[in-house]
Amino acid sequence: MRDEAVRDLHTVRDFIRWGVSRFTENELYFGHGTDNALDESLALVLHALHLPFGLPDSLLEGRLTQAEKVSVVELLVQRIEQRLPAAYLTNKALFCGIPFYVDERVLVPRSPIAELIEQQFAPWVEPDEVTQILDLCTGSGCIAIASAYMFPNAQVDGVDISEDALVVAGINTERHKLASRLNLIPSDLFNGVAGKKYQIIVSNPPYVDADDIASMPKEFHQEPAIGLASGADGLDITRKILSQAADYLTPQGILVVEVGNSEAALQKQLPNLPFMWLDFERGGDGVFLLTHEQLLEHKDEIQKWASN
């Protein structure tokens, strides 16, 4: 496969097409920044050739050198044989239109919460009044860093139990020159921020239930399990967040949490909680919002549920 491609293909367009054909033939899964074989192949070919997106069509007809052919084919074959998401092969991912460094120590950024950040969590907060934001389970730091950009008056805390994830978040913090406003804290959820209060607590925690973990495509199993698995019903981490969040919110504060496919289980287990399930123009679901007042009002119910 490698030798034939290097011998018979010549142009940028040739290699993009070849990648699409091979990805489709091998039934790859796309869901880590792209959702189809064409976009995935395009991203990898351009990366291997050090070319930007948005090339004029004339450049797609450019012929590759022998060394470039080998480089492109090796990257495309690696995607097929190892089932690594493209973001791990390029060490690049976009979130809120912002570039991030990623590798196998963190999940590939893809949360619909990006839309909320871009909208400055309107209409639930006054952006100019937001001075403290907490990102629980920060991973690569994408939510924390995007929030720091959108709320220039805010100090942002990004916490994670994974030291490996915090190393990656540190790389991104330095690249975006936000070290003065973004604190990265090793912490099991709220343990490392005792006594602090936030106007916004946001989290994309592990939320995949045991059945979904077992049936996920191979690409997802390349991501750190600590960032995905959350018990039999996918809600182990969410229980802890809901039971403690009120103590760390200001009176007008909000809690935003992504639970993905575990939404149905959460609604069934807490039917009286007034979850606001948010809609997204670019797709995605399973993200709820609760206010500090609502968390206090239902505190007993939440505590009883969380302790079971």
C-alpha cells in the first residue's frame, strides 16, 4: 500500500483522495475534530506538507517530492493502523477557534460548551462582572483558556486530578501567554480550591457509562480512560460536582456541566431538579445549567442522591 502510493501518486489532490479512499475502506471513525474522511485526510495531508488550510485550487495540483510523498503516506497509514485521532498525529486541535497543543495525555477538545464560552454564557451572567471562573477537569486547558480570552477581567482556575493533563494545560497556558490569569491546580475536583467562590463553574468531566465505554470505536480507546469513564451510569463524577458546587458559587453564580449520553440517567435519577438543558447551533447536547439558588433549593435531594 505504501510503495504503490508513493510510486503512483503525485499531487496534493492525489494524496488527499487516496487518504479518503483508504479511510473509507478501513472504516475509520471520525469524531475528534472532523466528522468525515475528506476533512480528516485533508487535515493530515496539509499537516505533513506544512501547508495551511484554504489553499487555492492551483496549489492542490502541486507535485510532491519523493520525501514529501513518503512523509504524507506514513502519516495516513499511521492513522489507519493505529486508529489514532488526527489531533494526536498533528498535536493540534481547535476549540473556540483557538489552537491548542494536544497529545495522548488529554482528551481531544470537542465540547459544545465552546459555544457558551463564545457567547460569554449569556444571558446568565454579566461578562464585565465575572472575576472568578473555575474549570473542573480542565484536561488540555481548552475551556479555561478560552474562558480567559472571553472574560478579560477574570482570573481562571483550571483543576485536574491528572498530573499529565496539567502538563499539557501548562504548555497551552504558556503558548497563549495567560500564566498571569490562569492558575493550574492539581486537585480532585474542589479539594484544591477550598474557600474560593466563583461566578462560573464549568466542567466537561468524565461522563461515559460502562456500556458505552465497552462499545466505543477504537479511536476513543486511544484517549486517556481517566477522562472518559465515570462508573456504571456515567455519573460518578457528576454526583460529586453537584453535591459540592453550591459551596463554591457566588449567590448569582452558575454551574455548567456536560454529561453527554448520561443525560437520560441524570434526569431519571433527579426528576425534580430544574435542569436547563442547553441547545447548540453547531450540534451537541447533554449540557445542563443550574444556578446557585437552584442548587441550594434542592440541596437535600442532591445530597441524598449523591450518597447512594
